[in-house]
Amino acid sequence: SNGWLVASAGNWRAIEIMRYDLEFPSPENNPQQALCMDLQTALGQAFERNDFTLKTNEDGDVTAETAYNILAARDGALYTIDYEGHVERRSRAALGTGTEYALGIIDSSDLGSAEKRIRYAMVKTAKRYRALVGPYTIEKA
């Protein structure tokens, strides 16, 4: 929405609220500021409207049960946003099961183009993590 390409992983309910009840902010001149400030406000409001709260354990840490992560891209920039609101601009990122494994394969493979390396990583990661199921669509930026 608003020119952002967005992916999310984690708690299914949080993801569905983001999918159906969240408008990503227009970045104006500063996309990172829009994510740090405007997105956090909009996300909090969407969660409140849908009675969703992060669950914590006895130490006050958010449980994996309700945690989520967001990957957002716009105008050639890639950002990760976690359930605590940390926003980080990255040169490469991935979300979900097998993330570090897949990124390691992409980094270490010498298959040439980024698309070939990503396809290879997806196939190899799927063999190790059953939650990753093809077919895979790779969007070119």
C-alpha cells in the first residue's frame, strides 16, 4: 500500500490484521521516518481496533507465539521492522522459517545472477524446513 512492497512473518493474527486493516504510511521525503513513526502509530491503532496484544512471559519478554516481523521495500530501499518497533535499513533481508539458512546459501553460492541464487536457496531451504513450500514467485525490483 502507498507504493510499499510488504511481506510479514510470525503470528498469523497479526499478519491478517496488517493485511486487511493497515495502511502503510506515505513516506513523503523520509521512508525510514515514516516506518519508525507513522507505521508504529498505525499498527498500534489497527491492533487496538482488532483487540490484539502481544503476549509476554513472566520476565516481560514477548513470546514467540505473538511475535511478528515485517519486510518492507520502496524505491530500491529495504527495511525490516520487528514486533518491538525496531526499524533497520538493510542491503538484503528475508523473513520466516529458514531465513538465516537461506541467506547463507545465497551469500555463498556462485551461481551467477541473484535470481538463480535465490531460486537455489529456496529449493535447498525447503529441503530442511518443511514450512517452506513451492512454487516460488520471485519479484524483480
